[in-house]
Amino acid sequence: SIPASSIGVAKRSLAIAREWGAERVQWGVPVGQHAAIAEKIRRIAAHAFAMEAMLIVTSRIVDRDKKADIRLEASMCKLWGTEKAWLCLDDVMQIRGGRGYEDVSSLKARGEKPHPVERLMRDNRVTTIFEGSSEIMRLFIMREALDPHLKIAGVALNSERPWGERLKSAWAAAKFYTLWYPAQWLPFNGSAPADMHPHLAKHFNRVAALSRKLARTLFHQMVKFGVKLEKRQVLLGRLADIGADLFAIAASCVFAQKLLRDGEPEAKIFALVDDFAAQAHLRIAQNFTGVGNNSDQHGYDLAQEIIAGEHMWLERGIL
């Protein structure tokens, strides 16, 4: 499957980056000791770990129940995995420099190890397009997330429906949300499995808290935009990315717990989980901020002007 192949790409990128980071010397030290390159190597490693965790967790759900509904999990594996695999390739290409552009025959001819970075990039860019483009995957994820709300309150929010139907729907929605909405604010003690290591449970419980924040945020946007929310594709994309990152952190905790049971050293596993969670939380915070502070409408209007030919002057100057 594409998510599985994306893991392979990330792992191969990591192996190439690790090897080159130790072998290539620049300014008197291996390039992997330079902070700018070390940043890329740790990012590749964290993504490879989380990608594998997401796929393993999703696969185990099906192993336990062949009829399990994993549409959301599978969609997140595809969206998140293909996009992060491309970022891994982008990082390893930058680490390899000009050698990354060389094909294997050229590298062999010069007596160097034939790492196929350029081939990997050519072959894998399409994965964010085939079997559901990233844009479609984000909309599918959010449609699944919105569906329960639309079943409850969709008619009430639809200004084109008769008032009688809207009032009836609003009354049913009010009864449901009177209980549901306050629960999204309550400070639960946590939801980590009882046998999860406390270090991992800390991350897992933070995911639970942020999941409730995501639920509140989605509800707020539904109330604000009503049925027109489906047209706010950039906004929905931010929410989908938050959900995917939260799933990635939670899956990483579950995967890490398995590795600990298998005898892997705690310090090494915790280092990966901590680093990935730190990166993911930065993206999550940025996307939450972007929900209420963005230039989406201005950007959309500008794009329509460009399509209408109002900025063709910008295309001039090409030989």
C-alpha cells in the first residue's frame, strides 16, 4: 500500500542521511554535526518512527476486528505518510547536495555509493496525488468528522430549509449539545491505557485534551459558517492536519509501549517519542492559531483575480 511504501521511503532516507551525515566532512567536522543538517536528520527519524506507528496501530485495529471502520485512520495514514515521506526526501536531497541529483550510474562511474535519491524523488512525488490527492484526503477526513454533527444539527443550520424543520432540528440539537459541549471543557484526568508507561501516558493524555479542543473548535466553526463550512477548504485542511498530528502522537505512544515490551531501551524510545511530539505540537499550535487568524479569504479573492487574467503583467519578462 502507499502508506507502507512511504515508510520504506522514510527509512531509506534516514539510512542515507545517517551515513552521509557521518561520512561527509565540511569545515573540519562531519556534516551531521552541523546544527542545520542535524535538524533535518532528526526530522527524518521522527517522521519515520511516527509513520510506522500509525500504520501498525491501524493494522492492529483490523487484525482484532475484520469489520472495524478504519476509514479515518487509513485516510490519515495515507495523507500524513505521503506528505511526510516527501519531506523526508526533500531533507535527504538537501543533505546530499549535488550528489542527490546524480543518478546511480553517474555515482557508480565516479566510484561513489549509488544512493538513488533522485530516483526516489521522481517515483514518490506522485503518492500525494494517486489514490486520493492530499486535498481530497483532507476533505474526506473532515467530512467524516462533521458527519455526526450534520446529522444532528445540519437542518437547523441550513437557511434554505423551512423554518418548521429548522426549529425541530434545533430543539433536538439543543438537547444533545447541552450534554456534549460542556464535556469538551471538563478537565478529565486522562485516557491513557492503564499499562502505558507514565512517560508515554503524559503525551497520550495531552493528545486527549487537545482532541477535545479540536472537537470544540470544529463545533465553533460549524456554528459560525453553517452548511457553508464545506466551502472553507483551507480552514478544514488545518483541522484535518491537527487531527492527523494528534493521531500520529497517540499512535507513537502505543507503538513505543510495544517496543518497550519487546525490550528496546527506554531512553532511545523516549527520545524519539519526545522529539516527534515536540515537532507535532508546534504544527498543531500553528494550525489552531490559523483557524482564527488567517488571510484565507483575501488569498482566495486574489487567486480568482489571477485566474481572470487581472495580473497577467506578472507573467511578462520571460524570454
